[in-house]
Amino acid sequence: MEALNGKQDLNKTLLDALAGIPNYWLSAGTALGMYRDGDFIPSDTDIDIEMWVDDEYTLPERFSRYVTQDSQGKPGQRAYIDTKNNVIFDIYFYEKKGNMAVSTINSRLTFPIEWFENKKKLPTKYGELYFPNPIEEYLEHRYGKTWKTPDNKKGLFNGQF
């Protein structure tokens, strides 16, 4: 899949998709690039968001289901492709377990629940978007202490796998 940078209508793709997902937050490489670099990471090929497993969402008709991964009867990942712009839109799901947010697709991917419940809108070139809060702690937890330094490779979740 080709990189997102330079895609026409990327702003429309992002904002149209997020309009139907009231309780999202940016995640993974999308959160990293938007916060650290002010845009998508040059090699990024998809838009990553997360949401609670029980929340409802709707996407415009031009988004076609691309990937479905479930775990123990719960949604884990839903990837859609914007057929107009050939952009992949990844949604990952979390559930609340005590004071932790736990990925439904990989239970080792956990975060303090308040980072997502207290998410914060931050300005981006695409408008104000929701990020985990505090975003720098989220990025360090996810990518390690060197998250501020681009390294041109996809990394594992803080080396914990």
C-alpha cells in the first residue's frame, strides 16, 4: 500500500471518517506522526484510531470493509478502505478492565484507562483531533524513551512482545 503523504482529499477522508465516530482517539503511528511531526509519518500507509469496544460508529458508504479481526467474540480490529481515495482507516478496540484499557485483540497492549477517558483535542493541520492524554506519556509507553527521534521503521509496542 502506498504512503499517505501526498494523497488528495486526505483531509476529507480523515474528517469524514471521524465524524461518524464520536468517541475515538488517534493511536499508534498516526498519533506519533501528528504529535511529533505535525503530519502523517512519511512511510505511513493507514490512519490509526482506537475506541471503546461497546461504542457505536458509522462510516460513509465509500468506506469498504477491508480487514476484520475478532477475539473471543469481541471486535479487535476493523480496517476500511476509502474506495475513492485508496486510504486505509484502521479502528482498534479496547475494553475497560479495572483501571486499565486493554486491547481486545492483544491483551498485552494495555494503558491506564484515564489516558483515553481524559483524551484531549489538540490542533493538527487537519483540524483539532483527539489524542490520549497525556500524549507524551502514551507515546513513551507505546514506543519507548526514544519516541521523539524518527527511525524509519515500524516498532513493536515498547519492546514488550
